[in-house]
Amino acid sequence: MPYRKCDQIINFSHLHERPSPHERLFCSKTIDDITAKLEGEIKDPDLRRMFSQCFPNALDTTVYYSEDSDGKNKDSFVITGDIPAMWLRDATNQIWPYLPFIKSDEELRNLFIGLINRQVKCVLKDPYANAFEKDCSVWEKKYELDSLGSFYRLSAGYFEKTGDLYPFGENWIQAVQKSLQVLTLERSTLRKENLSLLFGYRTKSGHHHPAVRLSGFGYPGRHCGLVRSVFRPSDDETVFPYITSSNAMVSVFLKKISIILEKVLAYEESQKALSLAHSIDRGIKEYSVIKHRQFGEIFAYEVDGFGSYCLMDDPNVPSLLSLPYIGYVREDNVVYQNTRKFLLGKHNPFFAKGNIATGITSPHVGVVDKFWPMSTIIQAITSNNEEEIRHCLSILKNTHANTFFIHEAIDIDDPHKFTRHWFSWANSLFGELILNLYNRFPGLIDVKF
């Protein structure tokens, strides 16, 4: 049996190493074999231990898998780590590094099917919610566009890797229909009757928290083909209502799920998804590309359709830095390269340089002197420059604070000042980085730093 049957959420926040086999929530021989193989290739002892702890961390500590006695009705509830709830975005990203191995591993494939099934239930429950409890009740209702984008990404990734249509039955089609209704509505001119859905959020306690600006209504936006989102992938409130990177992600994966929809004979939904994807893409090109007087044409992080924009990046994926990673542009795209130069330097208001580390920060933790390793990882994944990648690896190695895990945000002068000891998505992303480098630049993991 690859998984433990658990009625209660187990707290692994005390761990400073990988849990023993009998403690793990989900075991995969494939992932254990890959972990052992790369452990033998990684020469730097810190990076080796970081990989051996981080890569399997999501399986070890966050996956609650179940199925019926006949193997049907697969379900995967994936908590974020130190928060005992499942974010649509985090869950997709937590298990994403295992995707390359699902075609030859039935247990991993079932895990993905279970998470697709779980996300379908969540979207049908409330397409505006971003986080859910194990019983599928809403943990937090903050409308974040990338939550739906993550639902699309998981479905598209599974289908592209397997060609299997099994998870994409009537319930999945209904969830897609419901999500497309949200995207269509949030592209339209702002309407009074939708404000209560769009501009506030509810937590588990039921307490309603309005967005700050304009008495909870947020800054206005002009119809421009893009989809509104009041909260960022970091869970922070937006400045302007159209997030470029979230729209880019949705555009990419709407195109991909349109193929699935066509395969399952949902032709009308397939055309809607494709039409929305192309319209969003046009909106990005027309409204999100602005002229910077030093860097030339760059992507703005947020726009309002009236001509105003916000120049920055937020570290969680999707981000501007991650546009090649999510498949929106190639790494050599001129606008992306210009944007990258802007983001990774002093002109970006959320870039910090300290004695221990440099990197992109976020307003999410209330200060701007804590860099986010997640953004540093994405910087390395989207780089073809070995010196830059080596610099990123050195920062990650020097800031794990003897935990050998990846954290949310870390003080640029003191790595022992960090947030979130048990942040599974960041751990998975680090594992994905090492796999990425093993395939692209194996020499980089064959040396000590």
C-alpha cells in the first residue's frame, strides 16, 4: 500500500529531516529511486541533503490519498504544509515535479487522477474560492485567477503526459463550464451585482474581509480582453485589476484544455476556451506591454485597461519572471528579456540586496528586506547562463538556516529570520530545479559550491 489512511491531518512542522518510511503519507518507489540516483550525482553536501529532503516532501508530508476498495473514486487532498488546507494553486505545484514519471508509475498516476477529481469538486463547490478543507468546505474565499489557471494546468499536464481521458468525465466538463462562466464575467465591464463575489473574501471562520481600496470594491478596470483578479498568487490584494502573469497562465492552459474538451466531445466548451485564450493573449500584447525609458518594452505586472500600470513582480508562480516556465513566451523573447533585466535589479521596487542574499521580495510578509527563494529558483530555471544559475544555487544553499528545506521569505542579512518552516510548494519547486539542471547542465550539480 503506497499511502497511509489518515482521518486527521498530521503535523510535520517539527521535522528537520525526511520522515522515516513508516511515517510518510505517500510512498513512491519511483520517486525514492530518482532521489537516490541524484543524491549520488550531487557533489555539494548541502545541496544534496536539500534535494533529498525537498523533492519528496510533498508526498511524505502533505498528500492524503484515498480510493474505494475497487480502486475507483480516487481522491487526493494535498495540504500546503503548515496550513491544514488545500490551495488549488499550491496543490498543483506541489506534485508537479512528479509529472514526468506518471506514465510508467500507476500509483503516481492515481495520485494525479485523485487531485484532478478533488479540484473538480472544489471548483463545482465554489469557483471563486481559493482554498478548501478536507471535507471540501471552503477554507478561504479570495478570488485569485491563478487558482483556476492551476486547475487547467493540472488537467493539461496529466493529459499531455498520458493521453488518458479517464479523469475528464461529465463532472470535469461541468467544472470547466463553471470556471469559463467566471472568466467570461470577470472580463466584462464591472457590474454592481458582481461586486460582492469579486471584491471580498471569507475565511474559515466566516468573517468577511473586504479589499482595502475603495471600500472593498478595488480600483476600476476597463474592458480590455483581460480577466480581473482582486488577489495575487501571493494572496495579496492587487493594485490594478488585471494581473499580466495570471492572465498569461490562463491563456496558455485554456488552449491546452480546449484539446481535451474536443476529445471528450465538448465542442462548445472547447471553442469557448480557445476563444477566451486568444482574446486574453491579445489583451496582454495590447495593454500589458509598456515602454520603459531605460529597458524598452517590458511587461507590466498589473494594468487597469485605462493606461495605468504597476511595475514590479511578485515571487509566487505565475510571475513575470516565470513566463517561460509556464509556457507563455520563450526565454529569448525580447520583451521578456527586457522585463527580466528590470526585475532583477535596483529599478524593481521589490528587489533587495543584502549581505547574505539578493532577490525579489514581496509585500506579502509586510517588509521588503526578505527575498523569496521561490523567485530565485524560477530565476535559475528560466536562465541559460551557468554563472547566473550558480549564483542562484549559492544563495539557496546559504539561506536554508540549517533546516535544509526551502522557506517562504528570508531576511537578506540573516537567513535564520524566515517565514514558514514547512512550505511544501517551495520544497517541490527546489526539487524541480535540481531535476531541471540535471537534464540541462549536469556539470552544475557535479561540483561543490
